[in-house]
Amino acid sequence: MTSTVDGVQVRIAGDGSPVLLLHGIGGSSASFDAQLAGLAPKHRVLAWDAPGYGSSADPEKPLGMAGYAALVGRLLTSLDAAPAHLVGVSWGGVIATRVALDYPEVVRSLVLADSTRGSGIDSERAAVMRARPGELNRVGAAEFARRRAPRLLAPGADPAVAQRVEDIMAGIRLPGYTSAAESMAETDHGPRLSRISVPTLVLVGEHDQVTGVSESRRLAASIPGARLEMLPGGHAANQEAPHRFSAEVVDFLSQVDSVVAR
């Protein structure tokens, strides 16, 4: 089933403690097809299409990271899904981090997969991120995806998975991508990570060439009590190793829920 809040479409499956899946900057809710199936037996799983992605309405202007976090808070409250486990991949993990910092009352736990502190950690990375929408505008989404999608995968990735990653990225639209890129460029959560107070699992593909293993190690070291687990695959580890990814998430969420129940 699907539901729409503030122009944002959310796919919903299963029953149990709520889990919100937040996709990366080149993805959509389709990036989580395997997790919708893998987590639904034990959880009420929600996967959003961020503003300007998939079936969601385009943003009228860039939202900023604070805007995305506020939207997640409203969405969870509207769907009676708070507090929720937040599972964010890449950009989605940065959004999840901001939600945990600004609206901790709606967050039960965090899973940050192949994520980062934000692209604002230095001026060069911020400039690169801000340049990407211009490239998308020049070459179009299909060519943009053809160029960028291979970097998300580990060497020797399954060709079918590689094609799926490219196909999903080829569906991105300029308004959504521009807003997302600007939110990344403005953000450096590094100085605030020690304030996160919810249980946190950091996952990273061992061949991640985009945000990198070292960045995930930094996240895990900076968030109190966070645990790091390595997965097969690259930056799109949730699509390359979906069963392992879902198993790690289910195990972690079960531990958190058992503590909450006690």
C-alpha cells in the first residue's frame, strides 16, 4: 500500500515496530525493494520517495537538511509511526542523522548505511556536490546515471544488480536532485555526532568508493555506543548484498525493540 504526506509518497508493508527507509541521492524507494520484503515479516516498513523523487511531488525550492528532517518528523507523526527506527543509505543516512539530532522524540534507533557527516566537511567536497545538478542538467538523467552508477558498485558486481542501480538513478529529476545536493553541500554533522542518544548501527560495503569505509568508521567512533559492521559490496551494499543487509538490520532492530519492551 502507499500513503501520501505533504506531497511525499510512502510505500508501506508489514506490521510491527515502524521502520522508515531513506534512500540515497541517486535512488528512490525502489532502491529498497529487497528491504521492504526482508523487514516486513517483523516490522511496519515505510519507504519514502523524497521530495522530487519517484512518485513524490517536486519541491518548489531547496529544502535544506533542516527542512528534510522536519518533513520526516511530520511524516512519522502523521502516519502514527513515531518513534521509528530510521534506516538511511548515503544521503538518507545524513537526513536520518539530522532527524535524530533535531527531533530525537520521533527516533527509536538509527542505521546509517554507506553514509557520511555531509559534504560540507570541506569546501572542495561541497563544491563538487553543488556542481552535480549542472551535470545532470547538461547530459540528462540517463547519461548521468550511465556515468555515475558504476561507482556505486563493487568490482565484479552482478550485471543485473548494476543495471537495476543504473535504471533507478536514471529516474532522478532535476528539482529533487538539486535540493538534495544543496542539503548535502551545506551539512557537516561532525561536531554534533556526540549528541546522538539513540542506539546506532553503522553499515558499510567493504568496497565503498563513494563515501568510503573510513568515513563510516568515523561515524561509528563519533556516535556514542555505535557499532560498525562491514558488508560485501560497494556503496550500494543494500542492493548488492540485500539478504545480509536485511539480516544485520533485523538483528539490530530486534535488540533495540527487546530493550524497549523491557
